[in-house]
Amino acid sequence: MQAKDAALRLLTDRARSRAELEQRLAAKGFTDEIITSVLDRLTEIKLVDDRDFAHQWVRSRHTYSGRGKQALRTELRTKGIDPVLATEALDMIEPEDERERARELVVKKLRAPALLSALNEEIEDPRERRAQRDKVVRKLVSMLARRGFAQGMAFDVVRTELEALGNDSEGLEY
């Protein structure tokens, strides 16, 4: 009964994967036999469902944390989600939605005074101007890469947003 109570307390905080619950219950000193029995019962009554957990995790982290598919795949792997279930959950994210989320992040970052002043700085030497622009591009693309967005899409989104700002994006290659 204690293992079941511990599992239910853990599930009160947030949804968890079966693997997460196994780890947490094992850390509390419960035997593998008891853990398996409790988790089988909780799975039976649908309190533990890795498919549902993966879908909720992807939806929440993509929407509210601005994570791309690559980062979400890594997070699901660390949560012990089966790769097939992870792929199924990640397929919910449409390419257009992922691109739009990346665009929102870039637009938000471009509002930062430091980046805006770097882009709008009047530099006479074309090489210096290009170096300054490339520095801003690297910062933005790196930010998206850290959040798990594909590099090609990141460059494309950054290029599009710089063009929308009226900034020269000629010669921007990836």
C-alpha cells in the first residue's frame, strides 16, 4: 500500500511516465516486484499511460517552452518513453506550427535592445556591416538550435525575419 500511495503522490504533482515512476519508487527503496505490481495496476486503471504522457508533454513543451522536435525527442528519451511512442507524439507537431513557433521566438528576441541596436547600427564598411549582421544571425540561429529546431529551418526563419525588418540578408547561406 505504501508504494501505491507514493506513486499516487508523485502523480498528483504532474503526469509521469512509467519509467519515471519506476525510478522514483526504486529510490524510495521499494522492490522491483512491488513496483511492477503497483505500476501494472495504475496502468490498468489508466493513471499511468506513456502514450498519453508523451502527447501531453509534447503539446505543453512545444507551446509554452518553445521547444523544437529535436529537443522534445531528447526530453522524451530521458523520461523513458519508447521511441515509437515519442515519434507518434512528435508527429502531432505540424511543420508549419514548428516554423511559426520558431518565428515567434526570433521576433521576440529581435525586440531586445542589444540586437536591435546591433542591426540598426550605421556602419560604413560593408565588411564590418556584414560581420555585425552575421553575428546577430549566429546568435538567433544558436538560440533556435538550443531549443531543438533544425538548423536549416532556423536559418530560413532568421533570414525571413531579417528581410521583414528591412535588413539585408543577401549572402546568408547555411
